[in-house]
Amino acid sequence: MTLVASIHESHGATFETRGGVDVVSHYGRPERTHRAVRNGVGVIEHGYGVVVVEGEDRIEYVDNAVTNAVPTEDGEGAYALLLDPDGRIETDMYIYNAGERLLLFTPPDRAEPLVEEWRSKTFLQRVRIRDASDEFGIFGVHGAMATEKVASVLANAGAPEPELTFVRGSIGGELGVTVVAADNPTGEEGYSIICRAKDAEDVFEALLHYGNPAVPLGYQTWDTLTAEAGTPRFETELRGRVPNVVGVRNAIDFDKGCFVGQEVVSKVENRGRPSRRLVGFSADDLPESGAEVFAGDDSVGEVTRAVESPMREEPIGFALVEYDLDTDELAVEVDGERVAATRETLPFVEGGARSLRIPTYSE
């Protein structure tokens, strides 16, 4: 549930539910907001789930479960996946080392199941795991002027770098916040601002109005920004798929010890390539998720997500297609008809930063 509903409403917000959490869909004219973020800066309230892991064995416990190495130093973060035994993605997450505890940011509907599963497997290990989603407000600051925005409101610290590192500071000398350098999911500079839930309204107001001005943005604009940047999303591209197939190599440490699903990931890696891969495409009309993709008369895959791109002024999207597909001339099904489509190199739009989550493959 949003922590700042009254402020969203004052800006004309329309709400929707994602992952069981109410979030802002848009504030009216999401395409205009999209361009404002590309040229300036926008602020979004994120609907993350938050899992806290404490105790002497916290790093070892989480490291044995996830695909990437858990950071060992305070102020460091990592992007990782939790897989099932068949190597399919159960959730993605950001893991931050906050000294005496780890903070795991997950999709909103994955925090509670993760806590329940891990609590059942803590025998003889000194860890404490809890769902702390209600304890934090989390806001994203993204856009061409995001660094200037953060610098204009943050006291007692500078904007952190590189990606997925964080600093602690304050806004207005009173509101304690943690500022994380994002992994550029919009293709622009970006930061996550974390605060106590009780401070969320004051922090959101400050991010909008202190220092350099910012526009509020909702998830419709977030969808188009991340699509243009070539950033896969958990619900549409990652969930239930083998990570090699969707190209999230930045979430995997291939040299670390055992993790759940590693045998499958290693097997796919060792044979050189998966059977399918995630690619970008543009089309003459907007297909729905699940629409078939064709090369000539052959069905070669399906659409995972498609949006109307404000910057390209055409439909763009992601599709899972046969790995060895050797043509860029495609077609996608729209309302029972085939419309022309073209395979595109990611990102669709070159912004001020490159998303670290653009799909990559070992060739």
C-alpha cells in the first residue's frame, strides 16, 4: 500500500494494483511525464517488498541461496536471483549490506513467501529473517538531472558511486535517508531513496520540491522508460524462466560456490547457448504479451512485453525467440493478424547511462 496516497492524489494520480500493492499508474499524460524524465528528473514511489536478514550467519546463509555473491562490506549492494531446483527464477532482488543486517528488496509479492521458505531452513544457523516491507518508504529518483537533484537535497553525504553502492545522509538536516546508486534501469542516472515509513510523506515532498524541481511519475511511465532502456522486468520477462535464457548474466556469479538451481544454470552455460533468447523488437502495431512472433511462415517465439515508446513514437517490446534466429525481419500477431516487426539492438533509446540489466549472452 502506498505510504503517500494523499500527495499522489493531490497531483491527480490514478492507482492500480501490482503484486498485491497499490501503486500509482499515472498522473495524467504519462507520455509527457516520460519526456520530462528523459530531459530532467522524476520521482516514483516504488512498491518493493523488503526482507531483513540478521544474525552472525546472515551473509553465509543468503550467499548459499542466491545466484550472485552477497556483498560483505557495509555500503555495498548486488543484484541477484533466487532460483527453484529446476533453475527457474522465483524472484529477483537487490541485496544491500547495511552493517549488522542485510536488506533484500524484492517484488512486492515475493517478500512474504521468501521469508516463509527461508525460515523453514534455518536449522542450526544463526539467522533471523523477517518481512519488513511496512517499515520503509522507497522512492526512485531518475532522469538526466538525477545526480544534480540528489545533490541539491542531500546533506552530510554526496551522491554515491558506482552503481549499487549507498551512503547515509539526511534531507533538511532532519530526515534520515539512505541513498543507493541504481543500476540505471531507465537508461538515465538514477538513485533509490530509502527512509522510515513515518517519514515517507516528508521525504516525498522534499524530493519533489526541494532544490532542483522534479515531476512525479507512475508505473505506466516506468514501463516505457525501462522498455526503452532495454531493462527486463521480473513479472514479464524473468519470472519462471532460466536466467541464461533471459540474459541476466549480471545477476550471476559463475565462479561462486553452490546455489539453488546452479546445476541447471551451469549445464546451459557449458553447452554454449540456451535454446531461446530475449530480444528487442519494434512493430507497426502494438501486440499483447504472449502474442506469437513469426519469421516468414514459422512461429519462432512470443512477445513478453510491448509498449508505445514516446521517444521512438512506435511500438517496441521484448520477445523470447529461437536463439539461432538469423533474420531481423519478423512479424507479430495483433488481433489475429500479422503485422511487420523488426528485431532491434538494445537499448531502444540511448540515454545518459546504460542499464546494467540489458540481456547479454556468452557467444
